Amino acid sequence: MNKKNGKLPVLLGVAVWEAYRFYKGRGIFNKIRYKKQHEAVSNYMETHYPAAFYSDIIEADNGWSCIINDKGRRILLYITKADNGTFIFWEKEE
């Protein structure tokens, strides 16, 4: 009985941690929370950086951002959404 009681706080802690990650859109939950943004970034990447990959999308001032990794270069990609629903991108190389 004592072992069960010892595992409960650990399991509860893990459940709370995963709920937090889901709420914040971190890890595997990032593509769920920011689905439309990921679709837009993927299309942008196909055109501008076909061999590159990008980080999780995070919320930023008036939009979102992610880091593009392209052959050793790191590019900060800012994303906003226009009133008509179109995504607008601008970059800053780090």
C-alpha cells in the first residue's frame, strides 16, 4: 500500500506538467495549438528555405516567432496575421 501512495504524487506531478505543456503549446502539443501557423511557416519554408528546419512556434508581441536553422545560419522568423487572415513574415538573421 505504501508504494502506491508514493507513486501518486509523482504521477500527479507528471499529469500537471503535461497539462501545462499542452496549455503553453510546447513539445508535441505545439503543432496542435499553432496548427494554422505551422501550415503557413511550412509553406514559407518550402519557398525560401527548402532544406532547412524550424523550431517550435512561440507567441511574441502581436504574433508569433520561430527560429529557422539553415545550413548553420539561424534566422528569427516573425509571424503576424493581417485583418484578412493572411500571414505576414519578416526575418532577422542572428
